[in-house]
Amino acid sequence: MQSTKTRILVEGAIMVALATVLSFIRVVKLPWGGSITLLSMLPIVLFSIRRGIKSGLTVSFLFALIQFIQGIMDGLFGWGLTPGSLIACIFLDYLLAFTVLGLAGLFRHKGVTGWISGIALAILLRFTMHFLSGVIIWQSFGQLWGDFFTENTVLYSLLYNGAYMLPEMIFTIIGAVVLLKMPKVGSYLAKPAN
């Protein structure tokens, strides 16, 4: 029992470290937050598929804390947000947005179709957090794109957040499929540990 817990802790730490390193490799960085990374979500979602939702949510929350620290390094506190908006931003754009990645293991006992569905759902939930943040907190940035987006904050947030989250989802799913086609990885995930 103790060796299983230790194995889960070590595996989780490795996945968080790998995801963090990959998150620094930004293929495209958008001007007001958000970026397309080199598969930074993949280690977290694969861990959730392997170890289940409880362990997945724990590891993804740790990853969320690290992403929040990265946000601080990128100037989060210098963005001119009110205290209430800053707290909402921390929760929606960081803590909740990255923690929901741990739900990728929701359909882990359904095989490859379940794994892909779980990954898609988790990333869609992450997009939803960023979308809500765009509508609630970042709506004023739509003004930079003209009057049309000032009046249509939902469309602004949908387009802005979709511009990086859709490619992130596609690349993560492709990365997962490529890894799952490797016999050792597929068999490793096919026998999930509890």
C-alpha cells in the first residue's frame, strides 16, 4: 500500500514537472494571455487517465498553482485589475482552468474512445473557465478590436480564447493518440492503477 502511494506521488511529480517544462515552450503567445504550448496539458491528462480522477485533480491542482506562479512572473499583478477582478482572474484563469484537466480520467475505463473523450471534456472545461473570464473580467479588451467586440463580449471571449484553446485541444488529442498507438504506453494506460 505504501509503495503504491509513493509510486503515485513520484509519477505525479514527474508529470507536473514535465507539464511545467512544456508550458514554457510556447509555439504562439497571444498578447493578453493565453498561448499554444508544446503539449503542456498532455502529461496531466495522461496521469489522470492512468491514476483516476482523485489523483488527477490533485496533480492538476498542483499544476494550476505552478501556472499561477508563471502568471505572476508574466506580470499578473501589473495588469491593472481591481481586487475583485484579480481574485476572479486567479480562480477562473488559473486555479479552476488548470485543475479541471484532472477530469480527463472520467471515462478511463472505456478504452481509447473514453480516454479521448475525457481529454476533450477536460480541455473544453478549461476553455469554459477562460471564456467566462473573458466575458466577466476581460471584456474591456474587446474595445481594442473596435465597437463590434465592445457590444459582443461573448463573441470576443469566444474568438480570443478559442484562438489558442482549440489548437491546444487538437494538438493534445493528436499527441495522446500518437502515444496511445505505442504498444507500451497503450498497455500502461489500459491497466489503470487505483
